[in-house]
Amino acid sequence: MSIKSSLLKMAIKMTPNVFIIWGANFVLKGIAEMTEFNFDLDARKVYVQTRLLGEDSAIEVLLEDFAIFNDGDSYRFILHRAKSNKLWLSNILSRITGKAWKIPVIPQLKGPIEVLAEVFNEKTPALEKID
């Protein structure tokens, strides 16, 4: 693992969830409010709870087992499991899970994508479903 990816991994682990919630709420002001956030880098789990303005119930999303990997020609993102407390969102998530989605090549972002792929690499690549 490179120094850049080690530093990024350490920064992700050390960033308090409160800062992420504050930043998200700053961006989502007038649209929604993030009420909970938890990101476990080692277990590859992300939990988010958000309440849309004017709605009574919150939307909960759990993403598990995701990775960014290099397939030789390009980088791909794969999400193996995702669920939500809202049926419509669970149906959308079911259509994108289990597929390796190609990340568009942007020359200016080649370096950062390489570092992200190193941090979020997959232990055993699942290339069975490539778009």
C-alpha cells in the first residue's frame, strides 16, 4: 500500500462522523437533513439516515461490501449489498448491486482514482457481472 493510500485510509478512519453530518447538512440545507452516519472502512459498511424536509419518516440506507478495482483497461466500482427502509429505494438499489460499473476516465482524476482503488480494493475481484 502506498503512502498516499495509507494516509487517506487513516484520514477516513479519524474523521469524526459529526463533521461528515455537519458538512452534508450544510450542502443539503433546504432539501434534507442527515441525522445519522456511520462508515466502517474495514468492514466496508456505510449507514446513512436522512430526513427529507416536509417528510415525517427518515430514509435509512445501508451499503455493504463495496470496492473500486482496476480491470486492466479501466477502473470499476462494485457494490455487493444494499438495502433501505423504503421499498422504492430498495428496488433501485437492487438494480445496481452486484454489477461492476465503469468509472469514466477523466485525465485530471487518474491519480486520485488510483489512490481510491488502492484504499477500496477488493480482496477477491467479482468480475462476473460487468456492464
